[in-house]
Amino acid sequence: MKIVTWNINSIRARLHNLIRLDDEVAPDVVCLTEAERNAATDILSGWAGAERFICFSPGTKQQMKDWTDPNWIVVLEAVSSADPSLGILVVGADGDRARSDALLTHWQGPKLNTCGQISPRGSAAVMAHAKMFLGNDSGPMHLAAAVNIPAVAVFSRHAKPGIWFPLGDRHRIFYPGLPWSGATPPVERNAANETDITSIPADQVIDACRSFLRKSESSDLVR
């Protein structure tokens, strides 16, 4: 376990140093216990997708932050059809369970819906095994970033750019009208004519997912 302490004085002026430290050292921000890690292993045990899966969380408490099901369906169908053996695990609240079940019918590979069945810290422990996170601006997105999982995150204009972006510079960010899309080196995208979250094009999100999965496969081969 790697733990880093940080003096929060003048945090805004030194934020770039904190982000660099997070990427270089990958400290354990959540400090998961051995029992939590073992519980995550038990949840994944026996599931066909356990060795290689993405984490997905479509839920949100605010309608304006929802990318909506038609967009998610396009992404789920495209990503899973290109890689039918890839698994998907959904995290979220109990209220997200029925919606997630409906969305999972559009996924070809192994699927597991844990909405309402595990705690937020339990979700973080499970997400630590994922290849990437996909979802709205949400609590699960930040938990994924906290356990060093790259996120493809779709934002609304609910807050100014950057305020609620996930920690680190390895994520892909989709904010309406913002060409900068995160990652290292920084990725620029065509954000013209985007007026709100629902106008963010699905094909760009699909490309970001495929890019992360390719990088993950390359890393696995090196190891």
C-alpha cells in the first residue's frame, strides 16, 4: 500500500504537483482494507468476465447530468460487438438496478449488475480490477479515479469545467463545447455545436473506450 500525505495550504497553486505525484506514485487514496479487497475477489470469483472487464455506471441523482439511455446503448453495442469476450460490471445505487439491467441487454459479453448490492467502498474495491470506467460525472467516477482506474467520463454544464473532473491526467473528459478532452498527452476533440450533455457524440466516446482498451492490452502484453 502506498500512502501520501499532503499539506493542503495553497492547494490550488500546487495542484499540478499533486496531479503529477498521483500519476507517478499512484498512492492508495481509498486505503482499502484486506477484508474489502477479499470481498471484491469473492464477488468476481466464478464470473466469466472477471479476468477482463470494464466498469459502468449510468446512474445520476440529477437529470441534467444524464447522458441518456440512447447514447449509452450506442456505446455499449459498439464496444461489445468489437470485443465480445469483454465483460462489463455495473456499480450504483439500488435505484439504478432496473435501468442498468435494461442497458445490459445491449452488451454482448459477460455482464454483472452490482447496483444496490455492495457499498461505495466495496464498489471501489471491485473497480480496482477493471480495465477502465465508463459513466456520467458521478461518485463512482471519482471512486474509479481514486483506485487508479482510467475513466471515460461524460459531463454536463452543471459546473464549470475542471471543478469536478476526476483526479489525474489519464482520463478522457467529455464536457459540452470543450475541445480539451484530458489524457496524456492531451487529446483535443471536435466539440463544435455542442449545447448540452446529450449533444456530445457517441462516436467520440466509443473511440475513447477503444483507445483505453488498446492501451490496457498493450500493458498486459508488456507485463
